[in-house]
Amino acid sequence: MTLKLASLLLAGAVSLTAMQAAAAEKVTLQLKWVTQAQFAGYYVAKDKGFYEEEGLDVEIKPGGPDIAPPQVLVGGGADVIVDWMPSALATREKGVPLVNIAQPFKASGMMLTCLKETGITKPEDFKGKTLGVWFFGNEYPFLSWMSTLGIKTDGGADGVTVLKQGFNVDPLLQKQAACISTMTYNEYWQVIDAGIKEDELVTFQYEKEGVATLEDGLYVLEDKLKDPAFKEKMVKFVRASMKGWKWAEENPDDAAEIVLENDASGAQTETHQKRMMGEVAKLTAGSNGALDEADYKRTVATLLGGGSDPVITKEPEGAFTLDITNEALK
């Protein structure tokens, strides 16, 4: 082969690669929180080329305490977001037409973690106590649960005092609160790592208390679904994402390593991410990405129920579609 021919072939290959890259459909995903194993499926799908196989060029944007995914979506900064259903349905009722197109998480990881020394052994013991609660849309499951229990959240001996909890476990460590909000895959282990033993804690998992609501679903704006091209793009995105999630379930340590490689902040540790991925895999297990309508109805009933201040005031209409997953799972 002559040098000239080799140069022409190389130039052709480079040109073809550039054309393929240019032809790839761009998708921007806004995460609910920072880069961590909670979102491993998406990072795996990107790392393993699952998005590329679908002809997609996916940008994954980390979240944080100052980032509200629905606002990013409305502002045109993302095509699809990760959000919890209580937040999404409350946002929809306020006029932002979010639609769930897929549900990778089957179970809830949310719980209250309490110091045993406070004497709390059952939910009724919350009365008169201070409880740490996340806000920015994460408060809805808690408020719904308290309404179901008939416990007011404005203080007093028969109510609870709500401490607006930062995204850390300090209120429990400093004994500012009897209980704090934690996730099975994250903050609970931060408490353990801080030196508090498991037998010194009492936990209440929303899933086990019968008030679990759906977490970490994929949402888009309703109007965008009127565009057949956008719907097809989301079919490809969901199909590749679920391939990433199932790979992560089967290869949790390797998935955690991929997450770490994508953590630009350098804040995550290998031990914590591998442990997190193991716990997250328990929550995505059993999901093929399609929203289970029974899970949806349970979430809606929980948010509607409980007294005079429900999270949502009426049954949502058009809040989810199975069109995307029906096509993606063929």
C-alpha cells in the first residue's frame, strides 16, 4: 500500500467518524443529585457505548442542592430529567406538565433514621420530637406520611417539629434531631461511618411502613411528546439506559468504578460508591423500566391521603405514559 493510499484511507475513516458523530442525536439528561451510584445506569450506558449504539450523543448533567431538575427542563437545559414522583406530581399540579416516561427504580430507598436513645420505637413515638426533613421537593413523602399518621408538623406535644435538614447527617450526629432523613444507599451509611453503631439506631423505611412513593423516574415535558421524532429519541434513550441499569445490577463493583471515573468533583470514595451501588441494585431489581401502574396508584393514593393538607389535591391526568417503554421493550 502506498503512503498516498494509506493517507487517503485514514482521511476517509476520520471523515466517516466525524460524520457519524455529527449525525448522532443529542440528548441532555439532568440528574436529581451529584454524580454517584444512584445514577450508575446512565453512566454505564454512556461508558459501554449503549447510547452510541442507538445513535445518541448523551450529556449527563450532575445535580446539586441549588439545581431543581424541573426548572432546568422548563428552561430548555435538558431533554429529560430524573425526579421523584411526589415532586413531579406536585410540580405538575402547579402547572409544569411533567410526564413519567420510564421508571428504573422499583422500590423506595427513603427512610427516617433515629437515635435509639430517644426512646422512639414506632411511628407514634415521633410526637413531640424534632425530625430532620429534606426540602426542595423531597419533603413530600414525609409530609404525606405524617398526614397519614395524623401527626401535625407544626410542633407541640402532639406534633413534630420539622428541622429543615441540609443534605448531610449533622443534625443526628449533633443531636439536634431525634431522627433524620436518610437513603438506604447513602446517608444511613454516612451515619455508620461517623461512628454510630447500627444497634444504636432505629430505622423506619417508607417501603415497609406502606407509604413508599416512587423515586428516580425519568420525566419529560408533555408537549415534547407530541413530536414523533422526540418520542423516538426517548425510546432509544430509555432502551439504552435500561441496558445500562441491568449491566450495573449484574456488575455492581465495575459500575461503581465507572461512576468514580465520571465524578469530576473527586468527592466520592471507592468504598462508599461500591456500597451504594450494592444498595441501589436492590431498588432497581425487578424493573424493566416500565412504570407499574399499581405502584403509580399507590403513590398517588399516598399523596392524596391524610387530612386537610395533602401533597396533591386531585387525581392527576396524563402524568405518565407507557408509550416509550412499550416501544423500547419490544
